[in-house]
Amino acid sequence: MHPVETYIQELQAIRSSGAAVKETSYYPPLANLLTEIGKRLKPKVRCIIHLQDTGGGLPDGGLFTEDQTRSAITDLTTGAIPARGAIEAKATNADAWKIAESKQVRDYWARYRQVLVTNYRDFLLVGAGDDGNRTVLETYRLARDEQEFWRRAAHPKQFADQQGESLEEFLKRVMLYQAPLATPGDLAWFLASYAREAKFRIETGEAHRRWQTRQGHRLVHLQLLVAGRSVVHRDARALPGGLRSNLD
């Protein structure tokens, strides 16, 4: 079963129980989703819920690399900083964009430099822009509103079949944003991931959507073109030759 299907299934089961509270009852499925996808990376990344205060408040969770969670190397009880950023989660009826602008998230960003903000259906990556200031780097939306999300969540497999791979790609990028780009292959992976995202957006009708990624201090703009069904990289110098072709 795809991790996104498991995530949706667990969220739906918790909600259907009638015993849940709006925010914290859903922490376990979120942590499991991030950890399962994190296992597919090198080094592996694990989500840990309820971090202690290391100077920026109490984030709902953090993303730690495998070496950080090996007790022989690092004792997390001493207040280790999550290498891949903090997490702030709110209820499904919350506005994730307003959360991203809150003082709470600003404080987390000042301490951790990267925050994944979510209401379980929207995911926003808050990081540093080209000028070093806080900005939303990238977003992902599972459903337009809370009602649509829970309606679609009643069919976890169908929901995951439609969006599972795309959400997985997004979350992998989130967990790799703060990783060093050590080789050309690292940059190539990011660009290929965005190409897959572009293909998904074209196929699902999300045309003329622009987004951007900042890697290696180079801003790479991507734009979907319906007529040409291609991905245009405005800074072609950043692209390996094999990634300059369109998606047809």
C-alpha cells in the first residue's frame, strides 16, 4: 500500500471514530507518512513529534536525518536541531497560508530555518528566499477545502492513486531542501522531480501554474505550457542536457 493511501485511510479512521480532537489526534498518521517517505531517501529521514523547546518554541514535530537518531552518535534528548526542518500542523479547517504567516511559524523559522506547515490537506514549505528572508518556497494541495478533502478521503485508494506519487515527490523535496547539493546528480534529481510534478499538473489540468525552487543559490523558474506540453526552465544553464527536452 502506498504511504499516502495509508495516511488517508488512517486520517479517515480517526475521524470516523468520533473520539478525535481536531489537531493532535491526527499527528500519528502525519508522522508515519513523513517517516515512510523519508525511508526512501539517503540518508533516511524520520519525523519525531513533540520537540522540546530549543529556543524557538515548541514545534509539533521535526525532520531528523538517520545519523541524528542513532543514539551512539547524537542524543536527541540534549536538544538536537532537526536537520530537515520543523513541522507545524493545525486542524483540517485551518487556513495553512495564515498559519505560515503566524508569529509562531515565524519564530520556528528563525530557529530552524525551514518549517513544513500543514492542515493535513495543504502543505507549505517555509524557508529562506534569495534575499535570506522568510518566504513560502513551495506548496502542495490535496483538496480545495475541508469538505472536499473528507469527501475524497472516504475513498483512500482512489485518492492515493490520483495524488500519491505527486505528494510523495513534494515531501521528498521538502526533506532534501536543506541537504547539501554535493554532486550534479543531486541537482539533476531535483529538476527531474519538478519535471514529474509538471507532467502531473498538466495531466490533471492544473495549467499555467508557476512555482520555483531555490537550490545551490540558483533560482530556477518552471512554467507549464499547455500548447507545447513542456516544462520551460528559464535558467537553462542549471539543467543537465537530458532534462532540457519537453515531456511529450
